[in-house]
Amino acid sequence: MGATQSRTKMEEVDARDEQQRETIDQQLVSMPRLQRQETFEEKLYRKFSQEPLVPIGCLVTAYFLGSGIKSFYNRDAGRSQKMMRLRVAAQFSTLLIFVGYAGMNAFTMNPRPKQYGTEEDEK
């Protein structure tokens, strides 16, 4: 009696293993296609064209920082203080712009994103 029960349990395990193999095979069929990895220059150009206000904000911040340090070096305390305050404002606005772009990209209006491995892609 024990031998027949162990055989049926082994058959159940084999059946489960076969089902798992089938699901894995189905998942492998629907895997996305590999694409060429973009270079640093391509990614930089793509990001600058998608979000042009972020690098502009970074340059403005760097300008105010440099001007503030130069004013501090020349012992012009009033101008140095003004430049540092403008630097903080430029940093804050750049951060808000960055968060705005991130939020805009997170909430796309595409209800169904493009799926790879579908019949439409193969046509």
C-alpha cells in the first residue's frame, strides 16, 4: 500500500514540475527583445532634449555660486550675500523643475503600455 501511495505522490510531483516548465516556457516566449545599450553621449542628448530646463537651472545655479564666491573673495559682503541667496533660489527652482518632469513622466496617459512579443510587433 505504501508503494502505490508513493508512486501517486511522485506522479503528482512530476505533473507539477511539468506545469512549472510550461509556464516558464511561456514566460520565455514573451520576454522583451534585447536592444543596443545607448552611449553616454546619446543618453545625455536624449535627456537634454526631453528636459531642457534642468541643465539650464544647473548652469544658472553654478553662475550664482561662482559670482558669490568671487564677490566673497573681493570682500564685497553685500553682493556675496545676494548671490548666495539667488543661488539658493536657483537650486530650489531647479529642484522643482526636476520633480515636475519626474511627476509628468510618472503619470502618462497611455492606459496600456506597449507590450513586446505581441503579434502587432511582429508585423
